Amino acid sequence: MKQVRSRRPERAPVLPEDREAVAHFRRHLARHGSKMADTVRAFERRWKKQGVDTLHGVGIPLRPLFIPRARLDALSEGFQQGMARLLDQLARDVHQPEALHRQVPVGAKLLGALAPGLASPHTLTWFRPDGFLLPDRYVLGEINYGNGVVVSIGYTECLFDLFSTHPAFLSGGFARGDLDRPFMGWLAAIEAAIDYHRPAHVALISHREEWPFVVEDSDRVRHQVEQAVKRLLARGLSVSFGHEDEAWVDSRGRARLKGSSLPVDLFVMVTISCSFIDRPEPLWGAARALTGTHVGSAPIVKPLIGVALDKGVLPYANDTGALPVACRDGTWVVAPDTWYVGPEAKDFLLENQRQLVIKRSFVGKDTVIGAAVDEEQWRGAVARSANREYVVQRYQPLPRTELPVLIDGKVEWIPVRVELTPFIVHGRYSGALARYAPDAPGLVLSPPPEGMGMTMVYAT
């Protein structure tokens, strides 16, 4: 455990936006403020007709973020370089899964079973990290894997529709075509992985035990997955849903999915990574076909080794030199100082509460911000984290900016904190989603706080 002097967290940095573009948009929004309530109501009605429940109130943004494209391109390339380094190191170390498990504690048996997936070029196909965009660096908070990718980028299609009809956006001369659409990048990456010598059949795979959550417990999640299927169908693809134990290979070496008469050309994982860490048994039984790079001749995007790419791998990424990465514009992609801790660190954690964050890694969510809780709550978190299911990170305040929202039917600019989620396809920036919430110290956006909203990015 690295020792640091106790100090108060630094003041929240300012999000490095294109201030000229923000000021230009603000002037045009002032001219059209009376129209915005009608614009938002029309937007909500359009998506409700399509079966999509959008966010409401301050959760609906009245402007995108304006980030210089050069910064977004450099960030994306740097992040991809870091992930390539990380996978190369995993490929070297995975031949000793017991030793690797001591650094990436998802289970030695699981790491051994999923090791073949490291040979796939599709492991690097896309990423959807969450992080803090600061003037000189992008601080990586989470890497993400499957279901969260589809759901979050699906919502950017709603936001694209909002800004496409936004009076200030249009009168200000902002081009609709310059709004990068992550969902289109996801579709293009799927098509690039398919052999088009015959009609293509895509199988979307999730863990059986999480499927009820997708289709029953969350309308918003289900609607976004349904939207993904509709877009794939519109591209002329056949689409099936399946679970981890339903893929098999026929006598001719063709991939199949139980219940479907068509051979499968591509498997796309839309599962939540922790499902297979929590319930890995099928992977050396009924789901063995999904542990490598292909099922028969059908490639897997992304292979299940991706479940090991989580906030819990950040100590390993830092220790092995995969991160930080110097970007070509002089900024950095970094992971915060992150450690696995045990009972011996109790005093250190208690003495440095305001500068630390405790996070559950790999399985489930449990995030406690020292600066935002009282001593009793922090003591409880310290007790829970005295095992290798949790990591401790140095506290990094979310960057701040101002966003216009509707309050009682009127446009108001409010201070918010922002988490940036770029979508990176084959190492290139392909748009971004940003989550925001009203300014508060020790803010965390997962689980969603009151007043959380989402906007997208206009690259200037």
C-alpha cells in the first residue's frame, strides 16, 4: 500500500470544452428559449411512440458538450494503445493463471478457461470506458464490457434526434452530420466482422441469469436492446437472442444456436461482465463453445476474456506499465492510483477517508466516496473491503461545467459534474455519451443520483 499524506480533495476541475462554441450556442439558445418546452415535449412524444422511455426533467439536456475533436481523437488512440498493452501483458501472464489471479482476482480457473480469447483481434474491436476528462488527462474509472455498451450508445440515438430538431442547434449553424453517433460505429463494427458470402445471422448472447433483468425489470434497458435489434434488422441481418448454454457446432463445423434454423455468422456478447465471474460454471460445461475466439467458424465479438477488463484490473494495468499512456496531443490517459487492500490497511483507510474511494470490483456495484459519507458509513465500507473483492482508489472529483435544462418550463443554466464515456471502435473515436448531475461534492454517477441526465458530444 502506498502511503500518502492526509489532505482534502482538490477543487473540482473545469471540463475542457471549446468555450467559444459554448458561448455561441448559449447566445442562440437565449433567442429560442420559449420554444424549448415544446421541443422537449415533441421529443418525448416521438420516442414514447417507439416504445422508448426517455429521461425527464433536468435529465434532458438542452445542449451537447463541445469538445475539440483533436482531443477526442488523441484520447481514443491513447486508450486503445493502453488496452493493447494490457492484453499483451495478460497474454504473457495467463499461462500461469494462479500467479495472475493474485493480481487480477477473478479466479484462476476462469482465467485459464478464457485465455484463448486473447488471441482474437475482436477483443479490441470496441471499448466504452467511463472517465473524467481533465485539461491534461483522461482519468479512467471503468472499462465496461457488453450490455452497458449497447444500452448507453442506444440512448445517444435519442439525443441525436433531440439535437437534430433543436432550434438553437440549427440556427447556430451546428451541423447535424457533425454529431458523431456511437450506435452507428457499433453497427459498422458488427458488419466488418461478418463474412457476407451468404445472408448473415447475428446471435446476441447474454448470461441466462441476467436475462430477466434485461427483459422484465428495466423498461429502459429492454427498449434500448430492442432498438439495437431493429437497427440490425434494418441493415438486412437476421438476429437471434441466446444464452450462454445455447451455442453449439454442427457436424459441418457451422455455429448454431438452439431454437434457430439458421447457421450463425457472428456472436455478439451483450452480457454484463460480472455474470460470468459470479456464475462461471457453464464455461467449462455447456458454455464451453464461447470461451475462445470462435464458435465453429463464427467469430465472437467481444470474446469473454473481456470480463477481466474491469476497474479491478487497474492495479495490474498500473503495475505492468499498460497505463499511463502519453497521447499525441501531449495529454495522458491514466488510471487513478488503485490498490487491493486487506485488514492491515484499516488504519490507513480510516485516517485518509476524504481522499479515498472504495469500489467493489468485478462482481456487483458498491462504491463509497469518502468525501461524501460520514465516519460511520466509511467504517462500514472499510470493514466490507477487507478482502480482494474491493479496490481502493485515490479520490478524483468529477469535472464541472454548466448545462441548460428545463426547470418549471423555463431554460436555466445549472452547474453540473460530468463523466465522459467515449465509444472507441478499432482505436478510433466514434462519438460519446456524457452523464451529468447537479454539482455536489463527492458525487458518483453509478448508481444514478437524483437529477442525473445524459447528453452527447459535438466534436469541434
